[in-house]
Amino acid sequence: MQLFVGLGNPGPKYAANRHNIGFMALDRIAADHGFAPWRGKFQGQLAEGRLGGEKVLLLKPETFMNRSGQSVGEAMRFYKLEPGAVTVFHDELDLAPGKCRVKRGGGHAGHNGLRSLHGHIGEDYARVRLGIGHPGDKRLVSTYVLQDFPKADADWLDDLLRGISDGAPALAAGDAARFANAVALRVAPPRSSGGKGDARAPAKAGGTPAPKPESAPKPDPTPEPDTRSALQKLMDRFR
């Protein structure tokens, strides 16, 4: 059994905040993969379902960000889970918007949600770090993360969440590389290679006109039948 945890703050006031991208990721997974309805449990919202061959619990702590570990620890004790079975989705200031990285263990880098988790369950859990960018000044961080995503971010945010949902079964199976590939295919899909174009295709604006195909040689005209008499042919030879 796997426990996927999304970090965020509860209530409509915070729903669209950058800090709530972890909640958004779990909401997309639950909707796309047919999870059971959310229900209140473990000081949070819990949904149960399957990703591929794995049973997975989705948990959104409602203890507010800086006490997330309380909810996660309670769920782990109930299901007798080790930290290795836990994957946490959270916002990451040190990654550019739309970037996604998976890691296991390590420090909390000042993230209040991760700090709380470290205090309750240790650090040996997996993290899916979701880039939101940095405001450029650490004094602006608190305001920045508690602001809603601007409309200009809607496209990359939707692509990122869809990619996370696409790759969720691979993540549950422990295949981080395949998960990352699924995200990349949504966020930065490969461009078509484009083979050689038809010689008749028009050139791009400002480019060299495409050469016109050479005309096929015209066949020699069929000679008309000679209708002269033998005497006439003989006379014509001596003219």
C-alpha cells in the first residue's frame, strides 16, 4: 500500500495558492483514476483507489501547512506504514515553474510542511517537488507562496498536473524515471521531426522559393501517314 500526500492549506481562501499545488496534484489523480470520494479522516481528507496494480491512499492534511506531519503520522500509524511507502507532493521555490523532480530523503530546505513531516515521520520519504519559481527576494517568499497562480500560468500548470496524473501509476510502482517521462511528455512534448517537403510546397515567408519540378519532355509528334502514289514518290525524289 502506498500513501500519497499533498501539501497545502485547507479552505477556499487558499485553494488556488501556489502553496497548494500539492493538493491540486492529488485532486487531479483522484479525478482521473476513479478514486472513491474524499472523506474526512486523520485530520485531513482521504481518498482510496488503485494506480495500476497498487492500492494507494491519497491524503490532504487539513492541519494547515506547518502541522502537516500530525495528519500524515496518524495515517501511517493506523495503516502500519513505513516512511518508504510515503510520497509527498509539494511546491518547490528552487525549481522553475512547471519543472518536476522526484527525490527521496534529504533536508526540508525551510519548507514548513516538510519541516513538520521531518518532525513526525523522519526524512526517509519520497518527494515530488513541483516548481513554482522564486520571487527573487527571500523577504517576499511568504506573500508569494500564499498568492493565487496568475492566469498566465494556467497552461503550464494544467499540463504539469495532467502529466503527474498520467505518470501516477508508474510512481506508485516505484518507477520514477517513467513517471518523469510522462510529465515531460505533457509539459514539453517532442516536436515533429518534419521530413523533406514536397518540391511543390510553397516556401516559408522570407525563404528561398521551392524549386518547381521539371516538366517531362513532350513526346515527338506521330508522323502523318504517307498517302502519295509510287509514281508521285519517284517524281518527288528528282525535284
